Amino acid sequence: MSEQVEVPKEEIEASRGIIAYFVSNPPEAYNLLLKVANELKTTIENTDKYTEREKREIMYALGKLFETVDILTDLRFYGLFDKYLTDPQILRNLLLKVSLLANVYTKVLDRAYDDYKQLAMDIDVIATTLYLVLRDALEFATAEISKCSK
């Protein structure tokens, strides 16, 4: 049986502000995701903590993450990006994944991962859950594109 954690009212109010900001500026949410993902990739490429083979395995997980980022890029290309990312719940889920990714990035900077496999797994989990958030975007985009082609 899981315990429910009580979130302080101040934190709820603070998160509403950041969500409202990104809802009014959807490209900034995309830019934030891209920035954190790129910085994580660059940091891993330049570290001496892992062998080249270990880095390749980590990069495989990062590749999965960047495939998911490409979904957002496609939404921008079709002009559906702003329409989709102005839904506060979707944006909240996206920002949660960006926050988890930023946490991984911080741990990499602090050299806190002793095992490269754990790092690759953490990135993979974030990429998968981010994909699940954006899978709905693909369905949304498909529906919108089919409306336009009728």
C-alpha cells in the first residue's frame, strides 16, 4: 500500500506559474527539453569516466530520447505544436520528464553514476515515458492532418 505524499500549497502554486508560462510559450518547453538533452549528450561524450564501448551503450539510450524529441519537431513542422502543447496536463507531463532528465544530467556532472548501465537505464526509462506522453501527440497530429486533407 503506497503512502500519499502531501505537496505543500506553495509548491503547487509555484508549479502553476511555470506551467502557465510554458502554456503561453510552448516553443520554450521544446527548447528546454532540447537544451537539457543536448547538454547531457555532450557531457557524456566528453567524460573520461566511461570507456568508448560504455559510452556507445549510453548513446543508444540517448538516441531513443532524441527520436522522441523529433516527434515534437514534427509537430512544429506541421504547425500543430502550439495547439497541442497548450494543454496544461500534457505540458505538466512533459516538464516532469524534462525535470527527471535534468536530474540525470546533474548526476552525470557530479559523476554520481558508478554504473554506466544504470545511467543508460535511467535515460531509457525517461525516453520511454516521454514517448508515452508524446504518443498522444502523434495521434493528435494524425487526426489534425487527416482533417486538413478531407
